[in-house]
Amino acid sequence: LYIRTADASSPSTPLVISPFDKYPGSITPDGSLLIFRHSVLPHNELWTIPLDGSSKPASLLRSDAGDLGFPRIAPNGHWLAYTSNESGRPEVYLSPYPGVASARRQVSADGGSNPRWTKGGRELVYRNGRRMMAVSVDPASGQLGAPAELFHSDFESDGNSSAYDVTPD
């Protein structure tokens, strides 16, 4: 993973160097940390790194039973949505942040991946095959509503990136 100025006025500098694949997930609302998927063996894990280069990458969440990925921090910084295939298929989960290992709730009902928060953090949008789904989330408690289909279509994706985003409106 590299970092550089948005106007490309200076060269890119390495943010994380390792022999394993890394995929950026999201930046905390205060702009201090990047949460990313680190494909260490035997399973993909979630890691963090300060964007100011003040310290080395650190493991945030790992599982001995499957891969974790697509980390997305809530706009209020209190919740982390991510995908796990520990059940045998990808599902979307929600954990408190920063204490992600303390608890988790399953967001998707029958498979899901690539979660995205809406602007106000009151809804999580995710993909389930050809279906785009949404679940209401109480930003204070993390209480979840029932998943509802927004629409269905064919989507482009390489399996490592989300290939979509949620607009602010």
C-alpha cells in the first residue's frame, strides 16, 4: 500500500510493505488510520496503520476459521462492518470499534459482501450475488433492522474490490 498527495505533486511513498497482498478498506473518520485487509497466511485478516507513518501496521481482527475482508468504518467511528466467510459463505458482520473482538452481529441473512455505509451511518448497503441489499442500523446501539432488497443487476467485480459506492445523497 502506498500513500501520496491527492494532486500528485510528490512521489508515492510506501505505507505498508510485506510479502502478502493488501487491500485498502476505509479510513477512520478522524483521518488518522487506514483499516485494510492483509492476506497473511492462512487467512485474510483486518489490520490498521496510522496514515502519518508514526507506527507500524497492527492486527485488528483475525480468525482461525476463515477470511475477513472489506472493512468499512461507520461515519461516527463507532462501528466496523466487514465480510467473513467463517460460516462457509461470505456474510456481512458488524462489530463495535475499536473493540472489534468484543462482539459482533450478523448483518446479512443469506450471504453478503462488500458493505458500504450511507452518509448518515443509519444504513448499511451490501451485495448478495445479483442483489443490492440494505439494512438499517441505529448509530448509537448498533441495533439492526431486517435486510431489504434495493434492486438486482449484474455487477462488475474482481472479488477483491467492491466496484461500487454509495453516493452522499
